[in-house]
Amino acid sequence: MLPTVPVQPKRVADYADAAGADAVERLAETARPLRGLRLLHVNSTAFGGGVAELLHTQVPLMNDLGIEATWVVIEGTDAFFAVTKAVHNALQGAETRLDDEAIATYWERIRANAAELPRGFDAVMVHDPQPAALLQVLEEEGGREGSWLWRCHIDLSAPYRPVWDLFEPIVNRFDAAIFTAREYVQPGIAGPELAFIPPSIDPLSPKNAPMAERAWRDVLASYGIDPERPLLVQVSRFDPWKDPTGVIDAWRLVRREVEDVQLVMVGSLAHDDPEGMRYLDLTAEHAGGEPDVHLLTDLDGVGDVAVNAFQRAADVVVQKSLREGFGLVVAEGMWKGKPVIGGDVGGIRLQIREGVDGHLVDSVPSCADRIIELLADPERRRVMGEAGRERVRERFLSLREIEDTLGLIEKLR
């Protein structure tokens, strides 16, 4: 059997203060007719990246609601994950050629994983492209059970066509396909029922829970970061779509006006992202040994608590993505009462209201200009931060996403 991911128990009632009592009551009402339903989540990694983070919250909360939720991860070789990373990039628009060997590698591992997939579930939710073809294998072998939902966490609006031609018939086998936003849907999707459910953050997780100032100051000191000096923070994988070198270029422009500004860039190196270390090395090379640019990963011992500390200490949170399915780190920064400057792309547009919660930018100079403006205006930072926190409370917390997902599952029964 595929490995099951252990999760820590969580209680929906504990979210009443953060999300509001009404949100707790609505979720309980939505879940009531689904009590006893067996739900399987399938993805490619148990840590690193937004999908794993979502599932570490949603699986235990679903269990608390009386749904028997289980989470398994597919297994693969380095060659397999190199192929799935190429597919991931291609589906977001990168021109990526898959030769016959790469395609054979993909299907060999998918068939092996399908043979180990646990059975007997009423609904199966498959996350992102890596495990998407499991359903096709099961249907070919006559082993399909229950409703199948594909949760697409990326922007499919302009995929590289040769790769999408391979995945279109795979996706069209599902009963439902969930996207972050309507504009992410590729017109070729004709089989599944479409749903539009933005991702969410867990306000009680170690990454987002309240933290005393003394605690976050201690974390900064342990990494050689001065809490008395201006601080910019970007939290994301080291990935070309996150434009880490562009963030460093923006910091260099800001430094011309704010000489003592610091930059912290934090990312995890997930096992399903074989390019992560290479892009970390490229980013370090671009930083050129600048002492005020801190590049940190889980290999440096940086975990959720440290990320929480960095975001709370930030004067401005940055997420200068060139493509972005959603960008949970934007909502995280807003939840901590920080103005966020994000790339004017994808799901970041769903979160940041220009000039209200932060700014949307489309170039290195515009990013730098907005940072300089905010660093010079503490009151504006405060007002934007308060507006952003309230927006997240209303639209981007875990209970709302679970409510929407369970409503869709009930509709498919």
C-alpha cells in the first residue's frame, strides 16, 4: 500500500475565535450529511509546498467532522519527479519537451502506484498533475470506485500545448475538477463538473498562530538578522516562477534609498522538486555573498515557527511571482497584519486589492518603488496590514475551503 501520512488531531471548535462562530456552525451543518463518508486524498509529497500544508490541516479537521479522511502519497524515482516537475512547468506555460523515455517513465510509476492505492473509498481527491493519471489506470483495469475529484492548484489557462494534449484526456475522466479561479480553466476540459475554490491558510498552525514579539526577536537573532533594521521577507520555493533573482534585484534598488534594509528569503526543499537545490544555488550566486541577503531553507533548521517569526518581523512581505496558482504565503503575510507586494499574476490577484492590502507589481523597478514607499510610511503599512488581515479572515481561512469542498462532494453523490 502507498504510505499513509500521519496527521495531528485538530478540532473545528478551536477555530471559533480566529474564523468566527458562524463559520464553525456553517461547516458543521455542511458536514452533517457526509458523516461516515470515506475520503482519500492523494498527492506527491508529505512536506514542502502548499498542498501538503493544506492537507495537514484539512485531513484532521475532516476527521473531527465525522468524515473518515485518509491521506496517501505516491512514490517515485528521481527520474519520475523530474518528469512531473517538467509537466508542472509545461502546464503553466513553459515550453518543455517530453520525449518517449520521459513519458514511459511517468506511466511506469503511475501504474506501480495505482496497484498500491488503497481501495474502498466513497470519494478520492487527487491533487495536481503528478498523480492525476491514477484514475485512467484504474478505469482501464476495471478498478474505479466512488467519486473522483481532481484538485488543480496551478494556472492551466495557457499550457504548453503538446504536454496539455497528453493530460487533457486524463483530466476529462474525473467527476469534478476544482480550480482556484474560473480564469485558470483550460477550455478543453469537458468531462468533469467544474468548481472554483480558493485555497486557505490554517490560522492555528505553527506558521500562523499568535507569537509574542520577544519570541520572534529571538528567532531573528539566532539567524543573524537585526530586528531594529528594515526587513523584507519572501517565503517560497526556490523556483524560477517565484523570481528569486528578481527579488534580489529589487532589494538592490531599495538599498539605494534605504541603506540598512535586509532581505530574508525562505524556502523548503521538497522531495518532489528536484530543481529546488539548483535554483537555490543560482539564487545564492546572484546574491553574490551580500551579508544582508539571507537565504534560508529547512536544511538550515528553518521550520514553520521560524517562518512565522520572519513574517511577523517583516516591514513588507514580498511574493514577486511570475506565475502563481494561488500563493498561500500572500494570505499568511496578510494574516500577520503586513502589507504584501505581489506579482500581478494568478491567485495573487485574488488576494491583494491594489492599494488596500498591498500592491500588485509587474517588474523589478515597480516592486522596488512600492517597497520604498511603504518603508517610508509606517501608518500606511499599519492600515494596509489591518485591511489584509480582515480580508483573510473573511475569505481565506481553512474552514471556508473545507466547507466548499464538502459541499461539492455532497453534490456528486
